[in-house]
Amino acid sequence: MVKKWPLACLRIKITLLSIRNTGSRFRRICEPRSSRSWRKSARPAEKLPFEDNSVDLITAFSAVHWFDIPCFIKEMDRILKPSGCFILCSNTLDMQWHYGDQSEKLTEIFKEVQAQLLPYTHERVKYILDDYKAIFDALPFQDKERITDIVDKVPKSVSELLGYLQSFSMYHCLLKAQPEEAKSLIQNTEQRILETMGVFSPETMLEIWIRQVCILGSKSCKK
């Protein structure tokens, strides 16, 4: 039987960082945690609030490609302890939608949506499109590995899936440039998904397979 130890008992200190103040959502993440073990801060990723050689682990999910990467890497090297580790991950745009025997048709719908959004791709998404290879190559650490074949299988309702699509930076760019076209894209996509699945309720569940990329590594011990 595995015993669950409170973080405070293990003397682990965790800092949640956001590159901007995310308001109530950020507070909601932190509130249940012990203030002795958790703290939050909103500040640039390129200027981290830690002393040199003081951090055991750095993690970032769907974030690093938005940073000033050379500056962030310099900060990583500065704050990590010798043998300190890092995990840099992101969802990719390689996605499949699964529902019964309609998975192929549903995935084709996603590819068509993706094609419509592609002209609105932010330049920093290029790091995702190359599976974080440029970021991996830029890391000065000898002990590092890039994994590109992780598949996360996530159950979502149709409405949740549409919300996920609307979280894409590409969709935000389209919404800013062509608001009516963006709204129409979501409405049409919802209709096509429901018709393909043969259901009426947007709360119907399907499974989303999202390929992820992950960079793992550690800072060398200093003699």
C-alpha cells in the first residue's frame, strides 16, 4: 500500500509560475494547496525568481515555444542545481478523433479545420511543428532526450472538443482577423461532428488522441 505524504512533510517547495496574471483560474489552482509548500508568481519566464543553483526540477507544458528561448535556457542553466532535471512538454497538432467506426471521418474533419486555420499560424508554433527539435538542439546540456511518440487519449464531449479547438492560438488569430468566419467555422464543425457521429447532443463523448512531444534532461554535476 502506497502512503500519500503531504508535500509539507516531504519538505518539497513548489512554485507555480505564469508568464501573465491568469486571475481567478491561477488562484483556483493554488488555493487547495498548503501555502508552506506552494507559492505562485506571475513574471517573465526569462527572469525567474530563484537563486543560482537552487532548483531541483523545472517543468513547462505547452509554454516553452512562447518564451524567448535563448534567455529561458540561460535561466534554466543558472537556477538548476547540479544534477537538477527538466521536463519540457507540449501537445502537438497531430490529433485523431475516435468514436465507434467513424474515427477516420472525424479525423478528416479535424484535418480540414486545421487546414483552414493554418494561414493564421503564429510563427512560434513552428517549434511545435518540428516536434521541439530546435529547442532540443539549443539546450546546452549533455544529458537530454527528446520523445515524440507519446499519445495521450483524452475523453471529451463534443462541446469540450470545440472549446479545445477555440483555445488554439491559430483560432484566436482568425477570430481577431475574421470574427464571423471564426464563429462560422466552429458552428459548421459542430454540425459536421454530430452528423458524422449520428447523435444530437453536444455532450456526447468521444476520445481524442493527441500526440505529445517531451524533452527530458538534467544539468551536469559540477566538479
